[in-house]
Amino acid sequence: MATPDPHDVAAALLRTADQRYTRSRQALIEVLATADAPLTVDEIVDREQSLALSTAYRNLVVFEECGVVHRIVTSDEHARYELDEALTDRHHHHLVCSRCGVVLDFTVPDPLERELDRALEQVATSFGFDAEHHRLDLVGRCASCR
Amino acid sequence: MATPDPHDVAAALLRTADQRYTRSRQALIEVLATADAPLTVDEIVDREQSLALSTAYRNLVVFEECGVVHRIVTSDEHARYELDEALTDRHHHHLVCSRCGVVLDFTVPDPLERELDRALEQVATSFGFDAEHHRLDLVGRCASCR
DNA sequence: ATTTATGCAAATCGTTTGCAAACCT
DNA sequence: AGGTTTGCAAACGATTTGCATAAAT
């Protein structure tokens, strides 16, 4: 099973929600697909200057509703966005720098991840929660800020 | 070892940073200590009407700098605050409702927590990160919103 | 042709800040 | 007294939104 093309997956997810896969949206996905870490909206429009700020914001909302991207908020004043796992095939977690706000990806060993899933499932059940996903962040000083 | 008095710990932490433990600050700690979940600033000033909004915000910043409270941001538009573990003696994680934004506390079994710590330590090392703490959130629909 | 998306500029809203008065030690 | 903290109102800044135009089907 090869890694899917993010554009194909995005287009399909959008179509399901009766949404078009316009040029702006393609450009947005392209930027996120070629990024190596979650980006802020400013960073996104910097990399693709044809995108108006409001268009970026609006489409990111649509993307989130369709499960195409995830919005990540840390303590930083800027939210960050990344493609959903359906577009990247890579379950991961985040290192968050408490000083500069940068976010990096990491993974944990599969067995631990499964153990975590099991434990969280129990928690959800006992709280009457309908679990959607989990987040595991490691907060600290990044190499440049320590 | 008994659970410490949050006021004593807060006062001590503040003193270390040459900060006073004023009436406003005591009231703020009292509200957080009697809450059963992280609160937004609005919720805080609702419960203690003597607190001006700006005073609450300003003191929460001071508290955070002194390690007295933690600021929690989810996807919600309001940040939430809770006492640091030094004041509560209770390491826990958060259930976050993706609809209403409410945050609830939960714990995982000790062995899993320790395994997690070990794994995160390795991650931090490999990234040259100076780890401060970790966060584990379970995101979904709470019992009232599902 | 009709519906949906875009861009600009203005509005929103949580949070921050300037400044004079109140407070603490 | 002398430096801090507080409260009010004004400022800020990231995000959202109204509306007229452009794009997509």
C-alpha cells in the first residue's frame, strides 16, 4: 500500500461534503503537504502568496470540517495546521517549544501506542465520552531555544 | 505526606519570585482550588465577583510564570486555567469536548504513565529538547454533547 | 445561469496595557 | 514613604464576516 496522494484524498473528502477542490484549496494542500511541520496561517500565505489571508482561514475551516486538516493550538498565539493522517499515513505526536512555539513531529513505539489506545478507550467509556482522537504532546525548550 | 495547602504552596512559589500573595491572588487560588475542572477566566470572575477581569488575567500570567498554574488551550476560543501539580498532588490528563470545549480530568494506570515517561525522555534526547512536561488529551464528545 | 468561492476592508472578541488610585510592607 | 497591585477604559491582534466580484459546474 503506497502513500496516498494528498490531493486525491483531499478532493475525495471534500466531494463527500459537496465542496469543490478549487485552485486555492489545491494550493493550500500543496503547501501543507510539502511542509515538514505544522504551519501557522501566516507561514502558509508566506509560502503561497497567491492566497489571501481570509481565503486561507476560510478554507482551513472547511478542511477541518471535512477531516482534511487538524488545527493545533499550543500556548502560542497562532494556531497551526497540518494534514490529517488520512492524507499522510503517519500517526504522530508533537514536540512543542514553550519559548518559540515551534511544533515538531515524533512517534512512539507501536506497542506503547496500542497500550495507550486501550487505556484511553476505557477512560472514554467510563466518562460516557465519544472519543474522536487523542493528542500526546511533549512540551519543553527546542534545541534552538534551550 | 498529606496533600499540601494550595495557598501555602502558592505563597511560597510567589515569594521565591519576589511576588506578593495579595487578597486578589488568594481569591484566585481559592476559586481554582475549589473547582473540579480547569476554568476559563470568565468562569473565574463569575465565581469571585470581586475580581476585575484585568486583575485575573494579570495574576494568571504571574502565576504561570511562577509555576502556580497551567494555562490550557484546546480548540476553544477561551483559555482555561488549573493549579499546578505542586498544589494538588495529582498528575492527570484531560478529556476535551470538541463541541462545547469543557475539560475534564482523568488519570491512567501508573505503569503506563511510567512507560510513557521513559519513551518521551528518549524522544526529547533525540531531538535535543529540554523536556518540561507532557500532555495527553482525549478529544471527543462529552456525555452532554454526544 | 446559478451556485459557490474569493478578496478586500471592516467588525469581532479574547486578551493586554496605560495610567491614576488603592494597597502592601 | 516607596514600590506593587488594582480597576477602568482604551488598545491590540488573531480570526471572522459582509459584500461585491470572479470562478466553477
